[in-house]
Amino acid sequence: MKYLCLVYYDEKKMQQLSQAEWDELNRECMDCVGGLQASGHFLEGAPLLSTDTATTLRVRDSKPLITDGPFAETKEQLAGFYMLEARDMNEALRLAEKIPPARYGCVEIRPVRELMDEGNQR
Amino acid sequence: MNMNQHISQLIETLYREESRRVLATLLRLLHGNFELAEEALQDAFAAALKQWPAQGVPDNPRAWLVSAGRFKAIDQLRKRGRQDTAMAELARELDEQDEEEALDEDAFGDDRLRLIFTCCHPALSMEARVALTLREVCGLTTEAIAAAFLVPVPTLAQRIVRAKNKILDAAIPYAVPEPGALAARLDGVLQTIYLVFNEGYSASSGESLLQAELSAEAIRLGRLLHTLLPEPEVTGLLALMLLHDARGASRVDAEGDLVPLEAQDRSLWQRPQIEEGAALVVAALHGQRPGPFGLQAAIAALHAEAPDADATDWAEIAAIYALLLQLQPSPVVELNRAVAVAMRDGPAAGLALIEQLEVRGELQDYYLLYAARADLYRRAGQVALAREAYRAAIERTRQAPERRFLEKRLAALEK
């Protein structure tokens, strides 16, 4: 099973970390990825720049509508993602527990579905 | 009674007593697919009704039912497998399984634990866990659960369907958690059972018979879990439920009004059940650091074993509340401790502790804070302050029996 782990935190809170603390957290993330790669669970992943850099695009009547910022103002913002391979939900939860920013914000775990010619799951 | 009637009665009894166990094992064989397992279960009982009158009742009916359910599931999977490769794969796997191993008697107990842990998985909402546990582990009908929780039947049915879909789609495994995760996961199971118990326990008599039956169902669940997994906190929860339930008959009077603990007719308490609960408390607290359910059960045992309110060991109760507070900091536990301290050291000591809660802005909408304060003022002879607190408590009640009880107290002060 593939699970996408979406990492969220309050950007304002994270801004309050010193550069040294922020770097330390990032090194932890590198270790976390290294461990997940070594155990064969890591498929893909990336941290994201802050929502200040986000742009939202909609296509209506075949025309692109472009706006500044994320699509929704929320207390915690999307900060990165991990695509993991796990046997089941219990394993996915155990792996996601090690994602360092889970201590500050949260990790949403979603099973991935396959695109098919027909009979697609909703 | 002729032979056929005898057999169909036997099958009815088996359905009542064994269908949950058969389901639990079929779920393991079918990787937690509830829809397939339930269908296989119904097919197995239908086959028994058809075949047993002619062939006789098998020596081990449960094993026969599991085996029949397994074959029916293989048939069903093969049919579906024409369109769905995952189903075809499962059919092959089931077919190649060694039957003896699949039907191993020792695994049956574990299967029921698997079912409990799956229904109470933390990835499911609490209300889904409660509904799924009552439906699948206890075998209650969707209609009965909906009536007990005062929700429309389609709402509850939808809740169960969504939970089953999530189990399947998110691959929530049909498994007992690994030792490292067991304590945390067990806590989720215990919270679910205790919620079911309280839902029944807090329903006053006559409000809903089905609702009151939830307490009995929760105790049955507690007993089952205690047999399967006798961890100290499981023992503690079972003890707590037994001790509360044993005092149930004296909690409301003939008019359906609440009777406070100190005024309850203790001769109505069920002594054998109190003794059973008290013995379990000893087991729950034996030899290790007690957990929150064990501590709460210990407090309940001290109340249940006291001849009256004055002769209750309030010092011990206050001390246990202090321990509980360390384990589970909560303003409600603080309030309970304040009441116990007041019984030990006098109303002023309790009022001072309640004051602290109020300064911090805790429990401002909780009627029991004002009711407790009113009671302490009344006992201290400060009538005006007591009246004021009773009025504040009445404003914050939600249930009629609670309000009537407080109004009676207030009226008594105004005489």
C-alpha cells in the first residue's frame, strides 16, 4: 500500500525557532528520510517553501484564474510530504510517527488510489 | 418437539452465542473484509439449517460453521473474481490455505481480540468505534444501536458503512497491535467500552430501556476482554463498571429523581457484584503502578464498601484522587478531589480548592462545580451563598432529573 503523509504546521510558530533550532530540525528530517530509505519505505518526498510563495490556479471556462497564496487560510499550513510504502495502516502510522515536524504540527495520512480506465474509486 | 424443530432451535442458540466468534475468524481468513465475512456467516448458518436435519449436528458446530463459511466465501470470491482481480487473488489464497491451520482452535480467542482492536482502531472516530463494536463484537442490530444513541437508523447505518470502508480502503489491519503499541491501543479500546457503559449508566430509568442495556453490554464486553487480555487496566475498567452498576438501583427514586450518594438506600446495592468488583480492584492494583481505571475503581470500591457516607474512608479517597490527578490532570478530577477533601477536612478546605479552579476559569459551564459548592456552603451553614450557588447550578443543567434534584435542595434551604 502507498500512503501519502502530508505534513502541516503553523508557519508563524516555526518562524519563532532560531536558525540553529531550525537547522537542527532540518537535519532531523534528513535523518528521518535516510532511515526510511534504508528500510525501503520511502518512495518520494519533499519539504515546501512557505505559503508566502504559494500561487493558486483554477481553470474556468478554459481560462486560467491565478491568485496569490494558498487556496485556504488555515491555522496550520502544508509544509511537505512523504510518499511511503507500508504493509498496512498500522505500519504507516508507526513510520509517520517518526516524521520530526509531527511534534510541532500534524501529519495527515492518506491511502493512495490508482487511476484506472474505468471503475475508479471515489 | 420433533427433530427438525430441535435442530432449528439449536441453530438459533448457536447464532446467538457463537456467531460473533465465527465472524471474527472468517474476518481473519478474509483479511478484515466485513462485507464478505458477514455474507459468509449468513451463508454458513443457512447451510446448517439445510444440512443438519439430514446429516445430524456436527461434533464441533463452531468449526463446522467456520469451515462452511470459508467454502461459501471461496465460491463468492470466485464469482466476483471474474470482474475483480483482487477478489480472484483472495479466492486463490483462501483455496490454498491449509484448512486445519486456518481453523486452529487456539486462534479463535485471538480472532475475537483482533475484532475488538480493529473495531476500536484510533483511525476511526469515537462514534464509529462505538457503533462498530456494538454491531460486530456484541451483535446488536443497527436499529437497537440507533435507538440507544437516539440517532436515526440511516445515520447509524451510514456511520458503520463508512467505518468499514475506511478499514478496507486505508488497510487498517485485522490484527492485535504489536507489544510496543499495545498499551496505547488498549487505552483506545477501554475508552470505547467505558463510553458505551456511561451512555447506559447516565440514562435515568424509564428514559430508554435500550439505553440502559448499553451498560450491561459494556460489562459483557469488559468481561470478554478481561478473559482474552487480563491486563491491569482491563481488570480496572471491569471492576469500575461492576461497582458503578451494582449501585444503579439506588441512584434514582420512584419519581425518577437523582438521589445523592449520601442519601442512597445502600441495602439496594448488589453485594455479590460489589464483592466481585472489589476483588478485581485488588488484582488491578497488585504489584505495579496503577492506571487511571484501576484508581477510579479503587475509589468506587471504597464508596461501595462503606456502610454510610460518614463512615467512608474520605482520606483514602482524597489520596487516590491526588494520584489520579498526577496521571490524568483534569479539572473534573480536581473537583472530585475537592469534594473528598471537604469530607475529610471540612467544607472550608473543599471550597478553597474549588476557588482555585474558578480563578483559573475552569469548568465555568459545568453544573456540578456549582452544585458541589452549593452543597459545601449548605453544610457550612452559609445559606445565602448556598442558594446563590444552587441557582447557578440549575442554570447550567441539561437534564431534567438533575434540575429537579437541585431545585428540591434549593427549596429546602428557602423554608
